[in-house]
Amino acid sequence: MISKVTRKGGIARKSKETRLVAKVDLAGRGRVKVATGLPFLDHMIEQVARYGGFDITLRGSGDLHVDAHHLVEDAGIVVGQALSLALGDRAGIARFAAAYAPLDESLARVVLDLGKRPFLSYNVALRGRIGTLESEVIEEFWKALSIHLGATIHVDVIRGRNRHHIAEATFKALGLALRQAMSPGGAAGVPSSKGLLG
């Protein structure tokens, strides 16, 4: 579903590995209802929505008896698709944004372009477990988000030691950057000198 007026998007994904439903409202206030079965992933997606200033509902489950990879990746897919639907043709949005977010000793930067050209530069040296989640798999969320949102995303950790702080700073920076890039403050029409995105 899509609405240019209400800026809402929703998507359902069902596979042999996961079942997920995501809904976003870009005109919301950062209200979140996230339950995937991976508490740390839920916490990170909550940060994106709260600092992004949009509402999100994400519910689902996955084959966690195998490992977290499929669920984390598919969460990125449905969140990206729901946001893309909510953005519609992207006319009038700011499109570009950059944001920094600190969390104690950690500092992260996210720079993005919502121009429908998927690319991810992920410079986050995370190793080891955060809660029940192997931190290396977090990159799969970012990859899937970039592809299905249609966004160029550069993620850089400038400094940090604590794994939780590092990861959370990147997701908070993503939310802040999305808030700027998705805001309806750009020039009239599609934000591209070519006259189209992609």
C-alpha cells in the first residue's frame, strides 16, 4: 500500500525462513512496536524510528534455531520496502543527509542519499556477541536496507570500544539522517537534475 498524502507504507514477507510484517508512518512521532524475537535487533530498530521521527510496527519470527542471519536480513528487507513505499515517488524530499550520533565513548556517522541507487559502505569493526546476537550479522540488516530502500548509505564508526554503544550509535545516526533526508523540504518535483531517480 502507498499514499503520497499520508506517507504510509506496509509490507508482509513470508518465506520458509521468516515471517515478517512491517508498517511505517512517516508523519508519525516515533511510536514503535517492534517484536522480532531478537531483543537487540528490536532495540536497534526502535532507535531508528524514534530518532527518525516516524512510527513503525514490525512483528515477526524466524528460524533462530539455525542462527539470526535470515531474520536480521529479512528485517532489513521489510523495513526498507515499507519506507520506500511510504516515500512514494520521493518528490519534494530533501534526499541527502548526514548525521552524527555519540553514545558515551562511541561516535558514529551516517551519510545517505535516497536517490534509488543502492550502495553500502559499512566501516564498523564489530566482532563478538551483543546479547544473543552475533554482532557480525548486523551488517546484513544494513545491506538489505540499502537495497530495498534504494539508498546509498555510508556508515562510519569514528571511535568506540563497547560493542553495544558502537552498534547503537550507528542506528541512532541512521534515524537522524533518515529524518533529514525524508523530510518534505526539498525542491518541487523529483530531487534529481536528471528528472528521475535511480
